[in-house]
Amino acid sequence: MTFTLGAYTACLHNQTLGEALDTLKGMGLNGAEVNAGGFVPSPHCPVDSLLVSKTAREEYLGVFEDKGMKLAGLNTSGNPLSPYKGTGIKHANDLKNTIKLAGLLGVEEIVCMSGLPGSDPTAKYPNWIVNPWDGIYMEMKRYQLDVAVPFWKEMDQRAQDAGVKLAIELHPHNLVFNPNGFMDFVELVGSKNIGVNMDPSHLMWQGLDIVKAVQYLGEHIFHVHAKDTAIEEGVATKGVLDAQFGEVPADAPDEEKYPTGPQSWCSIWPEEPAWRFVALGLGRNHAGVQHDVDWWAEFLREIAKINPNMNINIEHEDKAFGSIEGLGIGAKTLLGAASKM
């Protein structure tokens, strides 16, 4: 087993690239995934300068080499299909630029999201169809696929031309958010270089069996995010589609806002949620089973059957811990799980 065990550096945005790599290496990790566009800024990847300068690219890769760390993926998670203001156009351009850059840098894969169109050609906002029991929703879904399929055919061809793979995260508020939906989607697109970023955290709260999901997707898994979810007591009366979020105050400081588009941010999490993201190893499923080191070791064993050289990056989004503390907990869990394989 020769996994690259690293972390996504978005939560270390206050550090320079060199400092972030030192932080991860100090935790025993040997790889880093950096943001190159989409929802969040990209302080660790100056895309524009890297695209136009071979010297800049050599110097950039030299930072990783000097630190003894692998550049283990680029990330452009966003909504490239959004009709909202400038979001869709910007995120689509970010993805196109990142595909080109990944090819120039020799990066193996790009983490991205399938995106979400509106309900019809006149829509101003994305429309997430969770359960199209009504025929109207089926009509909306057909329209969304008419938008999405040509776009992703183009992205797949761009990825083939650049020699990189696109790893779609199965994320809520996207057209593709679960394994069977992904399988249907890639059949429609007829893609060769589009697969999955296996982030189990989003499948955990949906109630999936993670091991069976990994086995079902198999070689379609191109990349892994090590991220955990805890199902809370609130699920008993709320279910997993917990809508009790709050609005971000207009005068909230920038450091308390997580951008999702022009003048839009992630909403405030419920005080007593049905589920929440937690540091790796602190999760538990609907039956109360803890996601301890042994649980993650089983997960890694299934991933190794698909690709023993997989890039596996911790994504820290547990608000109960600071970035350094949360990443440290995750690194200890991930390294402990890897040692049991």
C-alpha cells in the first residue's frame, strides 16, 4: 500500500503555502491538495501566473519538492452550472483553467462538483431536486440534464486532452449527489475521465453504507477525501433533511463567512443539528457505531482494492476545533488506520 496521505489546505488559508506544507508534514502527512477556484479563494495556488509561466510552475513544484511533499490534487469545488449572477460562469472558467493547469503541472486529478442548474431557462437560482415524485419535477430534471450533459462532455474531453481526471464529489445541492445518480450521469455523458471523489461524510448523513458504496463505485473512484460525520440526536425528530439553518448577518465579519458566490455565504448551522461534520475519527452512524481507527482502516482496505496509490486527503470542517487541532486529530486517525492495513 502506497497511499499518499495528506490534507486539503483550504482550512490553512491564513498560512503561506510553505507554512501549510510544514504544518502537514509535522503531523506525519506527505501530501497536500490545494484550492484553485470555485467557492473559496486559492491562496496556495496562483492559477493565472502558473498558467502563463513555465518558470513559475517549476518554482511552484519546487516548493513541494523542497518540503518533501506531494501535490496530491487540485480542487475547484463550486457550481459551474449555476444561473445565479456570475457564479456559474466564474466557476466554469475556474474548472477549465484548472484542467489546463493540472496538465501543465502533472497533477493526477481535480476535485470538483457536478453543479446545479436552475429549474428552467428563466431561473435565477439553482434548484435541487431531491425527490421528483411530481411530474413537474421530472420535467425540471430533464431540463437540468439538458444543461449538464453537454457541459460535462466538454469538460471530459478537456480532461482527456490534458491527461487529467475529474473527481466529482457526491455533494448535496448538486445534480449528482449519490452513487447511483453518478452511474446514471456518466452513462449519459459517456465520459472517460470523469469519476468520483469519495468523500464519505456526505454519504454518511444520507444514510448510505459506506463500504458498500465504495464497492459499488469501484474503479470510478479517482480520489478520496477523509472526512467524517456524526449523526446527532436531533435526527430522531428532524430526519436528515434538516432545514433549520440561520441567515448570516449582513454585517458579520469576513472571517465568519464561507463564500458560495457573489455576496452569498454558507448559512449558520442549526444549534441542535440532525448531523454535523466532525474531525476524522469522531463520527458515528445512524446506529451509533463509532467511526474509530478500526472503522477507517476497513474503509482504507476497500480503497486499496481499487487503487493502492490513491491520493487520500483530510478535509477539516469541524467547527468545534481550530484548523491545526482538527487536522491533528484527523492525521492521527488516518495514520493509525493506515498502520492497521
